[in-house]
Amino acid sequence: RLVRMALHSRERLRDIANREQIDFDMRESGLMHVYATKAQFETAAGANKIFTTCGLDRRAVTPAEIRTIEPALSGDYYGGFFTPGDFSGDVHKFSLGLLDVCRARGVEARFGNGIRAIEATGGKVRLVLESDEDMTFDNVVICAGVGSRRLAAMLGDRVNVYPVKGYSLTLDIAPETPSDGAPKTALLDEAAKIVTSRLGARVRIAGLAEFRGRDLSIDPARAAVLERWAKVHFPRLIADETLTWAGLRPMMPSMTPTLGPGRKPGVFYNTGHGHLGWTLSAGTAETIAGIVDNA
């Protein structure tokens, strides 16, 4: 299900970016998963049969091909899988560009207004903001990440999202870094569960998973894991500046998002995308828009 949703979303996101001319440091250089051992590779090969059946173009690559696809990557690998149709980019830049597009079409975007209460009665949905402002709508779509659980509970729905904290490390590439010193292809180290992608003149490395509730503090020991991984796997990369960040993935037990109507008229959900938030965003947005239109 996730593969089909991701394939649909990949094309919708590409369409939006091209049509609206959103600049987000897009790199259409594919995604490569790498595996250090034969056992890891063979496990991945079994999963790959499911992926390709769903229509994903994803092929096995040898150690020599891994070095050709990504010369900056250091280390010994048994093999990998390469998805040439994938692309990467800066989700923050994309979101800001999309916000400009929406505003140009008449959308009113409001930030910094927490929701104190929400109720659905008489075919309308009423919101009470923390500023005490009262707002009423015909329909609402709840896509509030880890906050979706609290809002759903006010409406008599159960959205079983749990915050799973992940870390990211962003490195500014110094001018003295050699041309083969910084990665150009999006990578996923399956053993470490660490991903990396190139964002213009920066490299982002992300991963890890912590169950600490809503805690957003950065554990230096955990951040150091990403730093060590970067130094080992990209030894020729010279960083001018580094930025460490932590965020909360809204995970569902099934690892698939909640997408559809709630119990009460006018209430809809598009949440629980976990670590695949941006990957699934454009496709699930299109889907929930269709559901609302047809309700």
C-alpha cells in the first residue's frame, strides 16, 4: 500500500513543482539503498519483489556500480538497490514555495494559533483558538502531525499516532571539498537506518528513532551518531557549518496514514504519515481533497 501511495505522490509532487515553478534544490539523481552483508541484501531482495510488482523501478546494483553511482561514498558493501526515478530536495523550501502559490490563489494561512477546542454540530465544525477567537467551517481536514490525536479525541475519534523523534544533521559544503567529496545521490544505509541527500550546497543526514513522548530536546550523544556516520562515509567532505535538528514523526502502528472521514460530518483526517511525510504528502492531499469534494 505504501509503495503505491508513494508512486502516486511522487508524480503529483513533481507535477506541482514543475507547474508552479517551485525551486527547492530538486535533484533527480535517484535513491540508492546500500547493504553491508549478504544477509541484509537477500532480505532486501525479497522485499524488492513486492516493490517491483507494485510498479516501482528498482534494480540491484553491485559494489562497483555503487561506487560509480556515488563516488563520494566510502565503505565496503555487498550490494545495493537503486531507484532511478526518485528525487530529493529541500522540503522547507518546497513548503514555503507552495505557501506562496496557495496565497496567490486566495488561501488565508494563519500561524501561531493553537486550537483550544473543536466540536462538530449541526453540520458545521467550530474551532476555539487559544486567542479565544471563534471560527466555524463547513469542513475541516485534520493533518496536525502528532497533535492530531488530541484534536481527534475532542471529536470522538481515535487517531493512534505516537511521536517518534528523529534527528537530522545539515552540513554546509566548504568550497575546498573535492568534487567527489560530497554526495550527489540520495542514499539509505540499511544497517544504520540513516539517510542522506544533497540540498544544493548542503548535505542533510537523518535517522535514529526515540520514544520520548513530545520531547524535542537534542541528545548530544545521539546527534554524535550522525556526525560519526558522516565522517566515516564521506571522509573527503569538508563542512563549513553544521546544524542539528530534532523533529517528531507522527507514527501509526501500521506505518500507513489515516486518510478519510471522521465520525462526524465535516471532519476529515490526513495524518499519521510517519517518516514518509513529504514522500506521501502530495498524493494524500489529492486523495483527501477528492474525498471532501464527494462527501
